[in-house]
Amino acid sequence: DAKTTQPNSMESNEEEPVHLPCNHSTISGTDYIHWYRQLPSQGPEYVIHGLTSNVNNRMASLAIAEDRKSSTLILHRATLRDAAVYYCILSSSIYGQNFVFGPGTRLSVLP
Amino acid sequence: DADVTQTPRNRITKTGKRIMLECSQTKGHDRMYWYRQDPGLGLRLIYYSFDVKDINKGEISDGYSVSRQAQAKFSLSLESAIPNQTALYFCATSDYYRGQETQYFGPGTRLLVL
């Protein structure tokens, strides 16, 4: 399974944008880039995913490098509720391949 | 009502006991998963099932077994619990369409083995 590398932790101020990086230099052409987050005392929840093009949804934006070896999850205005562990995961479109959750990035949001 | 439910939410047991964790889903998904999470670490896959007749071992299946009783139900058993199985356990379901998949997680079961 292709691996991802994320910083262990990041801090942001409330109402400021947050850019969470992820490196995935061994990504294959069939791998989707997924982001999940885990709020305290909860199970992970889906945030966003993409293949090649940048993606936006109501929660966040995903910027994918042209060579696809890195991506950035963008939270446009961090709130206290966004404090969580964020996981960057590669999901192969090949049937039978599974998600691999690394330790993720722990995001702290300061008031 | 939650789409993915897990029972019990918390459990304390003793070494050597058999225990079962249950997961139910109302999302109508075929795929279901069991993960465990240890403090400060990501999730590790224990078992997964792509449909009722399909059961597969994950990264850390030793000491665990599963049963897929129906599309909506996927149970995880610890045949003889040991202290290093103390962890947070998550069940998940997923939709899978044309190579794309989104997983939906339950609230977790916190297990303590004494």
C-alpha cells in the first residue's frame, strides 16, 4: 500500500485558514486521495477526496499537486470545532485494496 | 438515529474471557470493517467483509474472529481476551462505486482487559 507522510501536529488561530499538508510520493495512477478527520471521542468522519483535480465541498478544499505526489487540505476559516486529528489516506480504485490510516496530524485551534 | 451503531460503548473484562462487540448499520452498504485504535496511533484494520459471504483478514487479525450475520450486522469476537487487546474499536461501513469508496464509522467501543 502506498504510504502518506503528514506532520504530527499543527496549530491555527480561530477564523484563520489552515493548510494541512500530505506527502504521498509513491502514489499510483489508480489511487484516490482521501481526507478524514477524527474529533475527540468520536469515530473518523469523511472530509473530502479527489483524484487529480482540486476539489471543494462544504467542509474543505483539496489541492492536489500536478505530479500528485503531495496534496493539501484547506480549511478556509478554522473554528474550535475543527480541532481534530486529520488523516490523509490513499485509496486504490483496484478492487480489494483497503484504507491505511497513519497517525495523522493533530490540529489545535486557538481562540 | 445513527447510521452505524456499536454495542457496548464501553466494556471491562478479565484476561481469558470471551467477548463480542457488535456493529449494526442502516446504510444498506455491503462492505463492513473492524478497526482498532491505540492511543496516539492511527486505526489498524482487523477484519473486513465485502458482502455477507465474504470475510477477510486485515493487518492484525490474530486473536480476533468475526461473524457477518446479515448485511446489516458484523460482530467482532475476542476468543480469549488479553491485556494488550485493550484499545478503542471502531466498526465502519462503506459504499463502493467505480473504484471510489467512502467509509462511515461508528462511535467506537472502548475495551479494557484486566
